[in-house]
Amino acid sequence: MNIENQRNFASTLYETLFGLILFFNIQDLLIIKEPLHFIFYIFTLFVIIHWWLIFESAGDAFTNEVHNSVTDIILGVGYLILLELSILYSEVFDYWHSIFFLVIMITLDIVWALAWRYLGQWRMTKNKEKIKSMERELNCTLHTDAFIVIALILLLIFSSTIGPVGFVVGTIGSYFVFIWLTFSHKIIDLRFF
């Protein structure tokens, strides 16, 4: 196999799987009647799009460093499995398990960032500025992931006391702060406008 095809495999795989997850879950919007369930399910679709952007941005920021890594592909598939589990639980309106799998997925992202930050050898990149930029992005990823994991774990712990409405509102509010942090820390390189 051509080395360029091997490098493009991960991004093609992720784009295909994210597209399939989004496509097959949009159809469920038509059968949801309960307003709170509908809002939560729309939220999970935003989560899919957000992580798709994170994957694309990481591919752009780390280029061949991650495209040449089997470990990165395995972790990426793990992200997608956990994301799909989160969505499957949101389809049956099991908010607690849906957010539980989202927390595991973001924790996996912390493991990914720690591995690349402290174990990554930067074999493909010799440019010191590029290495500094990648390390800065990994540090920002660690901080933003830690924020949302702590916020979501607190919501899981207190879910029985705040009720379903409080849990959904707290989850969505926390996650939108997380989205804002990924944009403000340039984890996602797109601009709002």
C-alpha cells in the first residue's frame, strides 16, 4: 500500500464513521415526542459534530505524527465506540449512562493527550516551533478535558438530587462551556464568525 494511502486511512475512517453516526441518528429526531428527550437528543448530535471538528483539527495540528500512529487509530476507534454508546443510551433516554460513556470518552482523550505530550517522540517533526505548538495544544486539551470531566462527574453524582431537567440543563450548559473552551484555546481552529 502506498504510504500516502496509509496516512490518509485514519482521517478517511474517522470521516466515514462520524458521517454514518450522524446520518443514522438524525432519523430518530422524527420519533421523539417528549420535549426534554428531544432537547437532549439534539444535544448529542451537537456532541458528534463537535468531536468531528476536534478530530479534524487534531489531524491538521499533528499531521503525520498522528496519521502514522496505529495507537492513534486504535484510540480513535475507541472514541467512536464510546460516542456511539453515549448516543444509543440517549435514544432510550437513559441520561445517566449516556453521560457516563461521554465521560469515559473524554477521559480517553486525556489519556491520548498525556501519551502524545509525554511519550510522543515527535519523530516526523523536527521544527522546534511546530513541536512547541503541538505541546501547547496538548496542554490546552488536557485542561479543557479535565474541566468537562469534573463537571460531568459532579452532575452524575448529584443526578438524583437535581432531577432530569436539572441534569439535562446542567449537562448542556457544561458542555457548551467546553465547546467555547475548545474554540478559545484553539483546539478547534475554526472561528465562530
